Amino acid sequence: METSRKKMKEEAVRRLLKWGLHPNVVREFKEEGKLNRSEGPGLLYWLTDEEQQIVKRFEKDHNKIVYHLIKTPTSIGMLYNILYVGADVGEWTLDNDDLMAGQQLVYVKNMDADDCSEFGSIGIKRTVAGGLERTW
């Protein structure tokens, strides 16, 4: 069953809270629609203009609401792990079960090899810095 963008945003706020992200991240997303990204050991940053454009294109192309990014340098390129909520409410239970298990289905945008970008599951942990870190 498809739902409204307002309901998707409400679900995104719930997921930010479940991940235990810093309260400022939750507040900025909820009140201003401002996104943060985690980088390195979970340090938090606001998105650059380029990152904001990546998010806008992704949301438009896939009918999803992005609520956080995890930037991860790898041997195959710089990866943006895009955490999102989809419009299909039926998937939310599985998404939340995954979240509680420390993993999430995300879109991984490879900035150095776009043809390697794809949807897939990754491991995630909350860090003492208030952000998230990709574990696998």
C-alpha cells in the first residue's frame, strides 16, 4: 500500500530515533528537512550542495524520502550509503526488523563508478560521536 510523503517523513523520524542519532540530527530533519551525513567514526556533517543534488535526484527517481547518508571511502570508490523510507508501507515492518538487527537496505551510490551503484543491505552501528558507521 502506497502512502503520503508526510507519513514517509514521520517514519523517517522514527528511524532516526531508533538508530539513536544525535538529537540535533532528528530535530533538524523534523523541523527544517535538513539532512546530515555520517563520516569516518560517525562524525556528523551537513550535506554539501552536490550531496543535496544526489538526494533530490534519488528521491525523485525512486519515490523515497532520504533521512541520512553514510559516507564511506573504499577501494572501489567513495560510497554514499543512502538511508531512506519507501512509499510501500508493507515494507516498513521488514525495514524496522533489519534496523533492530543493525542492518538496513540502502541505496549505495558509488561516486567513482556510477555503474556500480545499487540497492543492497549493509551493516550499520551507532557511534559515540552521535552518528552512524557502515560495518559491512
